[in-house]
Amino acid sequence: MDQRKCECGHTNPVGTLLCESCGKPLNVEVYEQTAFPDMRYEGMARRSQTYTKKWIDRIWNYFSSVKIAIGIIIVILVASAVGTIFPQQQYIPVPVPTEADVARFYTDTYGVLGTVYYGLGFHNLYSSWWFVTLLVLLGTSLVICSLDRVIPLYKALSKPRLNQHKSFLKGQKLFAEGELAPDVDQAELLDSSALALKKKGYRIFRAERAIMAEKGRFSRWGPYVNHIGLILFLIGVLMRNIPGFYMDEFVWVREGQTVAIPDTPYYIKSENYHTEYWSEEEMPAKLELNGGVIPKSFQTDAILYVNKNAEVPGKKPDLIEVQKGPIIVNHPMMEGDLAIYQSGVQEMQLGALNFVLVDVKQGNKELGPIKIDLYNPAAEQEIAAGIKVRVLDYFPDFVMGKDGKPATQTNLPKNPMVALEIVDESTNQNEKLVYLQGSVLTQKSDGRFGLVFKKPDLIDISGLNVRIDKAVPLIYFGAFIFMIGVVMGFFWQHRRVWVQTQEGTVLLAAHTNKNWFGLRREVDGLVEQLKLPVTVEEKTKA
Amino acid sequence: MQLIQLSDWLLDIAFLLYVISSIVFVVAMTGKNWAGRDPKQHEQRYGRIAYWLAVVGFLAQTGYVVARWVGGGHSPTSNMFEFMAFLDYCIILAYLIIYRIYKLNVIGAFVLPLGVIMLAYSYVFPKEVTPLIPSLQSYWLHIHVTTAALGEGILAVGFAAGLMYLIRTVPQHVSARSTKWLEFVLAVVLMLVGFILMESTFARMDHKTIFEMNKEQMNPVGTMEKVRVEYTMPAIVAPADSKIVQAGPMNPWFAAPSWMEGKDAARKLNTMLWSVITGVILYGGLRLIFRKRLGALIQPSVEGIEPDLLDEISYRAISIGYPVFTLGALIFAMIWAQEAWGRFWGWDPKEVWALIVWLFYSAYLHLRLSRGWIGAKSAWMSVIGFVIILITLVVVNLVIAGLHSYAGV
């Protein structure tokens, strides 16, 4: 006889364990709990358990195994932990401009272990090819595991198992059987069982000599819903690799400066930056700060512009203001997909040098103020009638080069050196002065002009992080679906109770996917209420 | 100011009540075999008293949370003291919820002592209310941290039930691998107790040892000075390349290896050594007094409980705690990170460890639901899971520096 054909007459698909119609175990004559098929997938045929021939079957079967999935999870877990032993490259606390500096940091700080750590590439573990591969494998496993199970399960659960074979009922963890007294009306017994279970919130399916009461079926979909959520989440993460979906830029903006945000038509201007500190009156309790302070807010007052001529290469930018307001930590400036975050600051940086030009020969008579903008020094400025100051040479971060010539290390004014020429057009006199490290070098020992120092302009430079992440809504949506799935699956249970009568005996069986304690209580309540002549036995599964 | 004073008192009251409740629970569990008593009645009676003590303690702690929230102007979850105290609050809350479902008193005999240890641990950290730095000024501080703590609290109850399952079922008549591991787990719990004892004792004694390290640091006034490290506990291990400025009660035995050059690395190592030593002494002392394994010592008091029920409670707690943890420690965390730092995920050590906890419990659930890991295997996993949570909360904050590190011990 065809194995797939059950004695009840139903023909099952290849691989079925429990007859789809009557629930009798197929293939083998099993009445013992130990050999009874697991109820998780309702004894349905699963692709992975049925086909093993072709290579595609092998791959499918490999990834459909929960054992493999758990293996991948554990490997990711261990790898993630390894990545926290020493800081990842992005979290190194000191500047490491070159790869050699990175290598040196690990060796100098952590010794031999650090060298090995760097050598194995663990300083960039989470973006390494093998770690990303592991995540992709996990994603594949998620998809295949879910498909392999959800389709047969859907087929099984959409057709309630009513009127099952005795061996099916006997195979359940909760099972009871008892002789009925001859005078008992069996139909009435089933009716009252149905009523009692209905009161407990069960949905009742009724046949002539059997009822099946079911509740919380939807919780069986929980695992699949949460896996769909995870898949959406992972798709969201992968989408960030599509050009235009993800952008991460960092710009430094001085007070008063307008800078272009790379790869966008936008420009940003910092009008003002300020740090606020908690005052002592505001603090809820007295603190021993030893002269220290606690910052209250980091804020850049900014204006965002869009360049109307961004599409036309080479054309002069035409800036139009689109937004104006503060950028504060935890409160980014948003413009469409673009978000601008306050994420760093260099405070009290030299912005401009201020001097007063004096005439030494006339008893230090003040001629007029000079301002040297260290970011954009004016080539020539007129101080007084006929007296001009020219910038001959400017090194923002002065060093004496190896060739004996002055040079600059960076283009930030950390150690400015300025060579000035002062011209008096009325007398056709000119003199050269050099400012360096807080002092002035003069060309002649008895020159006419001198410089008096005034307080330099100090400015704050805001570090702004500019990001676009179009995948975020999908990522949140995936997380939301995941939550719905786990709540469905864990906070509700799928419970089924079968009551059947067969020639003077009553059969009672119950199944749940979790919380046997609660189901047991319900079944005991039913037995007591209806005074069923049975004792419930609960088998422990080996 | 008065509110904060009040909150301190309320927390002390809660602590005291939890201690008394734990003692009464122990009496309920061990006293049932005393002569002249009906075991069931005895357990019921004392279990009830202990339960109500825990409820009153919980109410006092609720008062603490409210008073400190109002008085401090933000939810009490912004530094290590506040967080550990809040986690403790969540553990007790989770116990009360589980109790309402299962009406099983004795879970309290394990959860309440756990609560006492966690609360005592929080007392080790500086208690002052500090104003929030800019990155913490967000309503997500309240939402993310409280939900994460609640999830961890529920998972902790899963651990307590799992540990009870092991003590109940691991056979104690022969020495086996399982008995050794169980003893190890109990010894680790005693090390945590040892740490709290040492820390609170020496904090009061003022036997400071001060070292000066061979490197410089800017002080608040803006000048450079040598880095100083202050030990409250006697020094076993000195910071690498340092000299003693003020001698303590004992001379250090050795110096920390040079790669432990963080300012506090050696001090943390010293604290850890003392915790291990005290834990081992406590464990050894108990073994000497009772002349049996600690597992065997506790086993009789849990004898009457159905192991299946413990297994079920442990699993139930984990299956309720897992979604809450996911929501609080991962999803809300990602939303906040996106808002504060512009990226929802940055592989910061704290983030990674939250992911590790999540992956571990995911593995637990798959093994249980799909591979039939119930009973002992499942209980061992619930214990390991809680150890990973503790690593996330304590080791990551205190040892691995990252965006989440607060001032620590």
C-alpha cells in the first residue's frame, strides 16, 4: 500500500508524519509518546526533510537546520565579544592618521597581544569580510528556516484537526481516557464540554462525536512574523550600501564661516557656538567638583543654505537660506533626509591677530588698528591716511623646515607667523615686521613703526556630523514587526483541547506550544467541572 | 534637596526590608523540617510574611525612585549607582509579577537575596545626584534605560529560577562535573558578596594608599601634574611604573603589567583580586563549617518543589524578559543613538554586549523550542545568560572604556 495513503482514505504529500486528515501517525505503528512525531510543525511534510538529492536540496537543507542557525548565532556572538577586547580602530582615543600609527598604537598600548590583535585584523572586526559573511549566512538561514516551516504549518493550521485518530490523541502530552457510565448522554457531555471551554475563551469546532477547542492560534505565527521583521531589518542594513542611500560626512565650521557640505547642494554657516555649564544653583545637590564644571549644552546657531546653481558646474554658488536654528546634542537639524548633528568642538581657537600700529619716533603715537584674519588675511589694508599694511608671507602653523626655509605643518593657525610690510605713501618709507610666537621682529633696530598687541579674536569651531540614512525607516519598521512577532509568540499560547467519545469511553487530550502549567490548570478545571471519569496523565518528553 | 534626603532614607528602608525578607524566606525554607511543625503550614506562614515584607520594601523603593526623580529632575538611571539600584527595583518588580502568576513563595528565597546583593552593590558607587551632561539630556534616557533594566530584571528572575532548578536536581550524593560547576557558580556569587563587604568596609576605614604614576595629566586648573591613583583597599597590585606617595596598610606584592596603563586599570585589578580572595575565603569557611558542598547544603530546602515548575518559571521569565530586553536595550537604544549620534548602531562595546546578550538568549530560545533543551541544559543556559548580563552591566562599564562608561569603581 502507498505509504502516503492513510487508512482513513486521505492521501498525504510525501514526507508527512501525521495524516493531514485524521492525525494518525504514518509510516510506523506508533502509540508510544517517545516515537510520536513532534507537534511543532503538526507532522507536516517539510521540504528539507523530504528532498535530499539535488545540490539545491543540499543547500536548502543545510540552511533550514535550526542547529546550523544556532551555530552561526554562537559564532557571531563569540566574534562580537572578541571585538570588544581592545578598542576598534574608530574608538582609538588618540589621533592615528596613518596605518602605521594604528599598528603602533596597538603594539605600544597592549604589547604582544595588541600586535596579534592588529595582525589578525580585529581592529576593524565588524566590517571584516568574514564577519559580514557571517551576518549574510545568518540572514540566509533566517529566510530558509522560515520558508521551510511556515508553508506546511500554514496548511496544517488552516484546517483544524477535528475528529482525530485515537493514536493522535494518545500521542499528546496531556491525555486522559475513561469509561463512561452507560446512562451518560454522550452528545450532551460534548455539548457541556464545549460550553465550558467556550466560557474559557476557546473557539469550538464540533463534529458528531468530537469537539476540538482552540485558542491563540495566531501566536503560532509569532516566530515567523518576528523573523520577517529581522529580514526587513537586515535588508535595511544592506540598503545602506546602495549609492545615495547612506552618507556620512564631517565638517568643521568656524564662527562666521560658511562651508559646503560635500556631496550635497547644501552649505552651512555657523553664526555662533557656545557651551553652557550647569551653575551651582541649578544643581539638585552640592557636588565636590574641585574646580571642574559639568557642561549643560553644546550648541551651534547655524544657517543652512541650498545652492541654486549646484547643477551647473563651475557656476558661482547662489545660496538661498532654507533653515535657521540651533543644533544641539540630541536635537539635530533636519532638512528632508539630511540630518546635521552637533558632534564636536574646538573652543577658543585663534581667529585673528589684533595689533595697533604705532609711530615709535613720535612717542608711540597710535596710527590705527590692524586685524590679521588668520584664515583669510587681507593682502593689503589701509590703516591711516597714506599708511598701508601688506601681508608678505603667512604660515599658519609655522615650523623651520629642514632646508632652513620657513614652512607650515598644517593649514590651521596653531602657530601663526606673519611677515608684514608697512608702507607710508606720503614719505615713501617702507619697513618690514615679522610676528612670531607672541613677539615682533623688526627689520631695523631703530625703525619707525611698532606693533602693540591687543587681545586676539578667539573663535569656536563646531564639528558637525552630516548624515543621510534613507534606510532608517525600513530598519525601524523591521524592528517594529520583530516586536509584534515576539509579543505574539511569547505573550500568547496556542492551546487545543480535544474531547471525543468512542464506544462508551471518553478521550481527552490537550496540546499547547508553551505554558503547560496554565493548560494543565485549565484541563483539570474542565475535568472537575464536568465530573469526567478520567485521570489526566502528563507525560514528560524525553 | 529634602526630596533627595528622603529618597536616600527610603532606599535604606527598602534595603533593610529586603534583608529581613530574605532572612524570613530562609527561615520559611529551612525551618519546615524543625520538630513539632507542620512543614506545609510553616512554609506558607513564613513565606507569606516574607512576601509582604518584600512588597513593603518594594513600595519604599518606589518612593525612592519617585523622590529622586522629582528631586533630581531626571529619572534615576543616569549613573552606576542609580542604574544598579533601578535594576534591583526591576528584579523585585519581576519577582512580584511572577509571584502573581505562579503563587510560588519560594522563588523569593532566591530572588530576594539576589536583590539584596544588587542593591548593596549599587551602594558601592558614588550616590550624589549629578546634573545631566548634554548627551544624556533626552527623554530617551528615561525610556531606553528603564525598559532595558526591566528586561534585565525579568531575565534575572529567570536566572534565579534556573539556579533553583539546578540546586533542586543536581544529584549531590556523588561528585560530578555538574556539582563542581554548581559550586563554582555559588562561589562566584560569594565573590560578589566579598566585593561588597570589602568595598564598604574599607570605604569607612580610610586606609588609603596613594600612588603616583610616571605620566602626566592636566588638572582642572589647567596645569600638568603627575597622575595619582587612590586605592581604598589595601594594595596587592601597584599600578605599572609608579611609586607610593602615601603608604597604606600593606605593601603591594607586585606591579600590574605595563599594558594595563589606564589610570584605573590597576586599581580595578586590585579590587578584583580582593573580591576573589574574599569570595574564596567565604566559600572555604562555609565548606569547613558545614562539611558539605554548598549545593548539598541548600538542596534540602528546595526539596518539596516540582522541578518542572521551576523549569517552567525560568522559561516563562525569560520568554517575557526577552521581548522587553530587545525593546529597551536594542530598539530604543538604536532610536536614541540615531538621534544623538546620527547612527543607530556604532559597534560601541556596550552596544556589542547588549547584542551578545540578545544573541545568547536567542540561542537559548531556539535550543529550547527547536532542539528540546529543557530542564538542566536550559537552566545552565539561564545561569550563563545572567553572567553575560552582569558582564555587560559591570565589566563593560568599568573595564572597557566606551561611549557608555560612567564614573566607576
